[in-house]
Amino acid sequence: MKIIEHRRHSIRVKPSKHISQEGVNLARKVGEKLGYFDRIYTSSAPRAIETAVAMGYAVDETFEELSQTPEDLNQEIVWGIGFPEYASVIRKGGVTADYSKKIANFLKSLAKNLPENGSALLISHGGLLEISAVGCLPENDFSSWGEATDSCEGVRMFFDGEKFVRIKLLRK
């Protein structure tokens, strides 16, 4: 079984693109509890890269596609909604559903390239994390998952070599 652990970047104070000192402290605390990962991936946004480094990991690769979302998404969703709301929007079809499939396929390709029983840490952004979780396991019941992820929270997704088969919510 391969694992992708997908987490939201740490705390920042908008409009800064960088994590704050509080964000560094939180990422360090969370990173101390994480284990070994074969690969570390982030979006190309500074706050995602800084989160991985503050957690104690060197970044293997950054992806621009994890930093940008389709503009039309804003017409279908309100950022920061909970998992059940993201799932509901995605199940209706449309731009958000297409985007969730695209991100799910991207994550499948990352998982397929891991060694047998390998794992990867992926740091990206709120909203994208929820959309990717629903996209990877669209039949999952997200009704009890509640609000969107907070800083450094995320999901652990289990990949059997062909598809994601299980997902676990990671709260602080």
C-alpha cells in the first residue's frame, strides 16, 4: 500500500505569501510527529515550501498546478466550506468536478511513482486539499468530516497500486 499524506500549509498573515513565526512554530510541532516520507512535494507557493522545510523536510519537487485553480471555480464554490459542501458541489458536476478529477489523476500519478509501500508528503492549500480528497475517493461519505482543514491539517490517502481505497482525516 502506498500513502500520500496531503496537508495544508502553515499559518500566514495575509497578504504575505510567507508563513509567519507562528506558522513556523506550528509546522515544527506537526513535523516532529511525522515520520519518514520517500518524497516531499509542494505547490510552488512560498508558504507551502516554507511549511515543508519548517516541518524538517527538504522539498523534492514543486508543482505550479497545485498553486493555481481554474477561475471558474469561484462561481461554483465559496472557499473555506467544509468537506460535505465540497463533496456536494463536486457531485453536481461542472468545473469543480472536472478540477477534482484532474487533481485526483495528478495524485494517482504521484502515488504510482512511489516505491512499493512508499509514502509522500504533499503540502498545498486549503480548498485544493478538500477538492483533491473528494476527487480521489468520490464515493466516500464526507458528511461527518465537518469544516475545512486548518493550517497543517490534512488527509492520509491509501493507494493500492491502481486507485485510492481509503482516506483518513488528520486534524490537530
